[in-house]
Amino acid sequence: MYRRALDIAIHAASNAAHQIVSKTTAPGVPAAGTTGGRDILAIDASADEAIRDYLSNAFPAWGIVGTPDATTPRFDSQHESDERHVWIIDPGPTTVGASDRLTGLTISIALLRNGVPVLGVVHAVFTPHGAADCFSWAEGCGEVHRNESPAPRASWPDSIDAYTVVAVPASSESDPRATLKCVAPGRFLAVDDLAYRLALTAVGDADGAVSYSTRPTSRETLTSGSAHASSGYCAGHALLIGAGGTLVDQDGIAISYLADGTMSRAVHGVFAGSRGFVETLTKRPWHPVSGSGFDDGSLLKQFVPLATTATHRTINPDALSRAQGCLLGQFSGDALGSLVEFKSADQIARMYPDGGPFDLVDGGHFDTIAGQPTDDSEMALMLARTLIDRGGWDAEATGASYARWCHGWLFEDARRQHSYPNRATPFDIGNTTSMALGPVTQRDVDGGEVLNRLAQTASTTTQANGALMRVAPLGVWGSFRPAGDVAEAVRADASLTHPNRVCIAASATFALTIAHAVRTHTSPRDLWDFARNHARHVEQCEEVADAIDAADVGPPEDFQTNMGWVLIAIRNAFYRLLHSATFHDGVIGTVRAGGDTDTNAAIAGALLGATYGRDAIPAQWRRMIVTCRPAVIPESDGAAPRIMKPRPAAFWPADAFALAQRLLEV
């Protein structure tokens, strides 16, 4: 019945998105996705008029409600002749976030028939993964679609468990523990715009969604009678209807509209999910989630996580996908491998006779939560955050960040390292890394003497994998930089803790291969050829070159006897690159081989992710990584999550998308 209307609405949203992108990324704008001094309201109004004209020309008898000035809804009285159908359109809402960035830019178009949503289009223009994301559904036109493909979701959960994901406003990131209290024992996904949150819930990226405000001027606040329904609600509501979900207000009453598009009652909060799910959510203490300040208080500025909703459009989207794939691959490989770390292949086969482990879950050798990094990726996170904070490679600052990680010196107030649950020191650290960083003192860090200290303490004889496991962020950072500069930085990084020539050559070869993969999107065999030539002719290290050559023949013969050896890790990574059909197969194959499974899988995952890109990584793995916040939370109305290894926010991988974007930009 509504096929033509749906096609036209999708086209109208797409055209408006192109118009907005052209105006926010035109020459003269300092950074794509930022305001650059341009009139945001004018952009909103222009897009609104374009959508309005398109829809009214196609359906002149239907009413239209829009928001041309981003604050005051407008109803075209000349189109009120047919009270049965009313378009609800919103070309934003656009908000200005940190660094003057445009965030939450989502175009929404809904159609009401006698007050019932029968069509919804949600087109997210700027997203955490960089690419546009379009959702659509109309009554009589089948299931919800995402980017023109069917997107059926699994069954709707009725309760919250440790793997439940609730989509919440982006402001909730500024007080993550209060938010975790509200979704306990589950997790949260911070998303700028309500329409996008509802759309993600409709297709199963989240199990539920929330919008709650005590401020009546909020764009996410609806009132009855005098105000028209925000299309953020209407369009998202339509998608939920198409997927079999429910949308209720703060009192648990189903959201409803009058025939002219106005709200039937006052609303200042909405909750999406199954009936049982939203009944639970509405009882949670959402009022404290006010964005009043970052929860770790005195955490040093350079280690505060990035906003997970940051977006940029100056980067080639394919390169961005591979950069994000690299970091997500590192983090997910690490987390999957930690489930069976130090076990033999035979032990793992008995534990997982079906061929797993397949999912990121709680538990493992260190009893971590699903998606939680171990020392491999905690060091990679420190490297990434330091590169971004310093605007590039800085050997002294990087050495200091590793020392801070080792000793827990992460806070402005030094007492915090002792008061933090289980201290702020890492729950795992390799022998070679500990040998180098352990003797570093706070005076060395404060006085800029870390490099001098490490020159005395780091071992030149061991060939452990502790440098190779952390350097992937340097590969992402170096993707569009001169290869010689990148190689020099990687060699310097490896030398901080692992100044053995084999460790240095392996790290440089690996990071340069990642940079080449992100930049060129070449084939696995071409990457292997690039790596072995670099190792042999640039690093002039036959041991590393021979290990990469041998990857063409088979995996390492023994993962167990010398677990932790850098040549096992690099040979395995390139073997998986050459002989695995998918990212998934390569990482699981690494984990099932046993030994130092978390490190080997983190290294292989980073290389495979840089090769195949973000979308090659299993959805469950991505979901657990970008919602992983191992924090102890206050008393909650729900069962508290089981956090055995709480960590400061610097070591949460939830901002992986944003980290990859920023590494490509610094």
C-alpha cells in the first residue's frame, strides 16, 4: 500500500543528506562534520524545505509537519484537507558538540495515518563508523530494511543480562557509572540522536533504547497538544512497529499521536524494547544521568576516552573501515584469546568440541567481562591515546604512558591509584615488559627521564612478543605518512621495552604492513609479499623474513613450548592472512592453536581487520567491544554486573571507532 510513499521518502532523505554533507564539507570548512562557522539552523531549514517540497509534490493532499528552525514545529495548513495522512519530517536535529563538531545528524521522515505510524525512514548522515546508515519500513512492505537490505532482528529479550545493550543519549558517556547503574547488569551504547537509537534497536544492534529529560526545552522532549510529534520519535517508532517492538513513555504508557500529528499526552521520556524490557527500564533511576562530569574525576586528561559518537568526513570511508577494523580486530582477538589463554590446543578442543570459542563472553583465565582487553590491548590503548594527545609520535611521552600503565599512575591525584578497586595497576604484564618498566620511578616520569631509565633496564636478549602486540595503532597512524618516518617511530617504540633486533624488526614490519593495508586495500598475498620484502630488505632481519616466508607453507609447528616468542606470533598472523577464508576463521583458528592465545589473536586480529575492514568482524564481537566498560558501579535496582577486573576508563575499548578516526587525522 505504501511502497511508492516509502520509495519517495527514502529518496527525499538521501537527497537531503547529500545536501547537508555538501554544505558541511565544502571548501573553507575547517574539518568535515564541523560547523566551521556556518549557520546550522539555515542548513536544517534548507533540508527541511527540500524534503517538504519533494513530499508535497508527490502527495499534495497529505499534511506535513516539519521543523525548519530546529526548535519550532511547523504545520502547513494548506495541506490539512486530508486528515488521514500526515508526514512528520525532521532534517536534524543537529547539535554542536566538542570541538564545534556536528553530531547527531539524522534525517527522519515518518507518515501517520489517523495518528498511527505506518512508515518510517531514519537516515543517519554522520555516524561513529563514518558511513551513512539508512533504515526504512512501511506497512505492507515487508520487514525493516537497513541500507536497502532486509534487517530482521532476533527475538526481543524480556529481561536484562550481562550481554544486554541499551542505546542511550550521548551525554550519558560523561557519567558512565550512573548510566551503568540504570542498565545493570547490562551495557550501554551511546548514540547522539534518538531516531538513530530507535533504528538501531529495531534492527537488533541494541536490545532497547532510552531518551529521558527533565529539561522541557530538550529536542528530545515532547509535550501534548500544542507541539507536534518529533519525527525522531515517529520515524523510529514506525521502525519499531515494523520489527515488533514497543515504545512507551516515562509512565510505561504506549506512545500515541493524534490525527494531526500532535502528541496525545505529555511525554518527557521514551523507552523502546519488548514489553517486559521497557517495564524494567522505566523503573530505573534515569534522573542522575545528567552529563555532570566524567566519572573518573582526576584521570589524567590524555587518558580520558574519546566521545564514541565523534565523526569525520575528511577520511576515505574505505580506509576508515580498515583502520577501525584493525583496532576492533586487535581488541576482539585479545578478548577471545583470553578465554583460553595458556591452554593447549587439545585442552581447547575438549572445551569447545564444536569448533569455538565463537562469542565474546565473560570469564577466561583472568575472569574478565566480554570484550575486555588484557595487557596486550591495554598497552595498545595507551599508545593510541598518547599518539592522539601528542599529535604524533613522542618517544618520551609514550615511554611515560607505558610506565604510568605499569604502575597505575593514571590520575592527577596520586592517591587514586590506591583507592581504585583492586588498584589501578594491570592485572597482567609480561616478564620482559615488567623488567623494563618496573624500575621506572615517578620522578623519572615527572622529570622526562623515562627514556634514560629504560635504556638501562630493558633487555636486549629476549625475543618476546610484548612490543609486537601493542604497535597496531602506529600502523593506523602511519597509513598516510612516509614509510621511513613510520618505521622509525615503530622501531623506537619497540626499543622502549624490547630492544632486541628481532623484536624491533618484527614490530616495524608488522606496523608497516598494517599501514599498507589501510592505505591500499591490497590482497592478502600482496600484503604478505610486502611484509617479507620489508623484513628482508629494509629491516634486514632474516629471522623475521624467514618466519613470514614460512607462513605460506603452514602455521608454527609448536605454539606451546615457547609461547610468547615473537616469531610464533608473526608467522601465525601471516599464515592466517594467507590461509583463512574470513577474519572470523583466522582469529578463531589462532585461538584454537593454544599457547599465548590472547596475544597471538590480538596480533592476527589487527592484521586481518586492517585487511578486511570493520564489517568483516562478527557483529557480536563488535557489539561487546564498543560497549565494554569494566567499572564497579553504585548500588543499582537491577542485579549488579559481575566485574572481577575493574579498570580505569583509559582501558575501556568502547571508543575504538573514534580512536581509529583520530589516529588517521593526527
